[in-house]
Amino acid sequence: MISFDNTEYAFAYKTDKELKRAHFLFSSMGSPVMLNAGLKLMPLAMKLHVPFTRAIIRSTIFKQFVGGETLEQTAVVADKLGKYNVQVILDYGVEGGDDADAAYEHSTDEFIKVINYAATQNNIPLMSIKVTGIVRFGLLEKIDAGMNDTTGTLMKRYYKVIDLLPANEKLEWEKAVNRLVKICDVAAKKNIGVLVDAEETWIQDPVDALTILMMDKYNKGKIVVYNTIQLYRVDRLAFLKASHEAATERGFILGAKLVRGAYMEKERKRAEEKTYPSPIQPSKEACDKDYNEAVEFCIEHLDNIALIVASHNEYSNLHATQLLDKKGFPHNHPHIHFSQLYGMSDNITFNLAKSGCSVSKYLPFGPIADVVPYLMRRAQENSSVAGQTGRELGLIKKELERRKENR
């Protein structure tokens, strides 16, 4: 029986000093005053080049949640995790960019560089990409709006809208598709999985369509491409089932990375401002229900669904392992993987690894200035998830006390 309360396994890879630093960080994030001050001051200090800002960020929040500033620096973290049978999902943590072909080509090259590097390591089976890194946000928004004004299946709506684009935008979109093909081509040859990140609801439809196109091309007989499905949306369980139907019809393996979600406040605010129904679940209970049903659905269809349980929820992870046990599947079944963010929920990750599960840490990397938006989301996420910070603090404190007693 897996226990997520075992702190000896959870923090075996951390020194006392590292644990104390984590305790300080989560304590700070648990204070609304300190958190709000940090969220306001950190980007401003970076922008104004305030002395020592980078050094402070690098030695605190950056060290807790990020693998390093370069690919090579992530090797230290990956090797350390590998000693405990924990793998790594690499994420080039640069968000957004200039609306120019040169910037999108650069992002494409960076993603390919990550794939080529991962292929040289024995502990990095997956990497993630953002479609907004290779195509203009405004074009995604326009295609999404057109798809929402059209009836039919996702792919029928997609093709209708693409056909109606003016020549210059059609060419722009073709370039974006070719960039993704280029990325997936290399990944398929190097046997590295590509996780396509979820985006905001008002650009998600074309991202979904593009990801399904890639799965149809590359997931025949093996798994290369995964879509990210945010179950805090009211429509995503139905979308998962529709995606499975498409995979069955077209004969490809559906790659499904299940998350709860990352843009809740932004989504609710936009829905209110534009007076349309919120796409977000009415309650945490409703979100949990859909998430766990999605896990059940995927494990029921593991023959042609490759599932990544990307969750910090203890019940969801435990539930998945119990479903595997019930079906007589091994915890390291090739079509199931578990993952948590680096710097969080070590009690889940390392106890899953101890039980023989295929599990990883999602490890972002990149220059400090570029990953500040990611770091701000991590801080906000910890404060907004009820009990998350308290749970982390309690486990860290428990382990520090255990070590003290055993000396």
C-alpha cells in the first residue's frame, strides 16, 4: 500500500539545508502579505535591474522550482532525481515572445535542442512545448473564434476555418504547422515524447486540432505526442471521450496528460467581462469528480490511450494506482506515467517511485528573467490551492524532526 505520508522517502534526495530553505519559501508563500509583496516587487525589481535581485531569486524561489538557466545545468538535478528512480520532463520555460517569424523559428530550434539533449540522457523520456511559442497568439485567437462560430466536429470546424483564412494568414498558419511537424519529426526519431501544453480557452480549439493532427501522424504504433487536458473546464471530460473516439476511428494512440488547470482566475474574469458562461467548474468537488472520472476512463482504455496523471492531488494519484492493481496492470505499465512539478509534492513523486511507478518531475529551465512569469504562477498556485502550502510545510517539518530524532 502506497503511503504519501512517508517523508523519509519523500525527502531522501534533499539535504537539511535544502529542506530548511524549502520550509522558509513555503512559509513565505503561505503569508498573503509576503506573497503579494513578492509578486509585485519581483518583476519590477527585475525590470529596473535592482542590484542583487537575480542573486536573491536564483538562491531561493528559482532553486526550488527550476532546474537551471541552461540545458546543461538541468543535468545535475536530473542525475540526482534518477538515483531515486524519478525521471524528468524538460520544459524550456520561456513564455510568450515577439510576434515575428525569427522568434518562432528560434523557439522551434530551442525545442529541438531540448529533444536532442534529452535523447542523450537515460532519465529524460519527455519534454513539453507551448504552441504559443511557435505561432502568433492573435492568429490562434482568430481561428478559435471562427471554430466557435462553426458547427460540426472539432476537425471539421478546424478545416472550415483554415480554408476561409486570407492567403497571408493561411501561409502564416502553414509555417506554424510545419514548425510543429519539424519538432515532432525529431522527437519521433529520437524516441522522446512531446507534451503539448494547454492554453487559454479562447485559443485552445486550434491547439487541440493541431495536436490531434500530430497524434494522427506520429502516434501510430507508438506514443510520441500528448495533448494536455484541463479538467477544471466543464467540457473537458466530454472532449477526452471525443478524442478517444477519433483515435479509435483513425487508429492512433491518444496521448492524454490530465491536469486540473492553470488559468482559473483569468478565465473567470474574462467570462465575466465578456458576459459568457464561465468555462470553469462551479466547485472544486466538480473538478475532482471529472478528473478522477477521466483517470478511470483512460485506465479503462489503456490499449489505445497513453495516460499521464499530472496531479498534486494525493487521492487522484492513489486512485490511479488502485485502478491499475484492480485490473492487474503493473505500476510501470508502458501507457501510464505520473508527474508532479519540481519543487512540489515530493511526498507523492518519491513514494510513487518507491512503489515502482513510472514517475517524473516536470523540470523547467531558462534564463531567470524569462522564467519569472512561471515562478509567479507557482507562487500563486500554492496560495490558491486550499491546504497546499500547509501540507508542504507540515511534511517538511515532520521530516526535519524525524532526522533530528534519528541523529
